Amino acid sequence: MEMKCIEIRDVATCIPALAILMESTDPIDRAFLARSGYAKNTNLIMLLNMNGGRAAYDPYSHDSLTMRDAHLLIQIFWNRLENGDIIDVEYFRQQTNTSKEPEIVERRNHETRFGLTVSYRDEIFPPLG
């Protein structure tokens, strides 16, 4: 199983989260996943709020819109996300024109990663105008 730490951001919000891709080539992992009902090759993401929140594999079972939207975005962009990346749901909802600065980990290549974040949003929401 592949895991990534993700900084989830929204208005006045910073949530440290752990995202886990619920598939594996390891036979032990696969046995546990199968026993728990996870099918192979589903690109299913388990998202855990590391502030003591609960974990969920269903984006719509989260207690907040922030976590729901972040979960959906993590599923869409899983293969492009790197450990420590930011998911700024306020930015993806087009409620602001600039993505947030990192609070948890200062990235060496901050501008490059945020440049990619802009292109991710534009794939879902084409620029207005």
C-alpha cells in the first residue's frame, strides 16, 4: 500500500492528513485488503485526518465538506501527488485566485509544485474568460 502525507487547506483551515492507496502487490497486504472487502485495482483511497479525526474510504462519509472535497481531489490526482503536497480546496473551488503557502512542510520546489496545482485545477475548471 502506498501512503502520502497531505496538507489539506481551506478557509482558515490546515488539516494534516494521511492518504493510503488501498491496493498492493504484497500478498499479505492483499489478503488483509481482500478480507476487508477491498477489490483489486479500484484506486480506492483511505483518508485519515491526523488530528484525531476518523479515517474514511468513501469521500461522502466525511464530517466536513473540506475533507470530502479534498478526498475527491486526492483520488483524481493520486498519481501526480507527492508526499507533503497541499490540497487547497478553497483554491480548487475557485473561491480564491491564489493557492495557500505551506504551513506544515516548507517545500524546496514550492513554486514548481504550486504551478502544477494551478494546472490540476484548470483540468477540472477551465479558466474563466
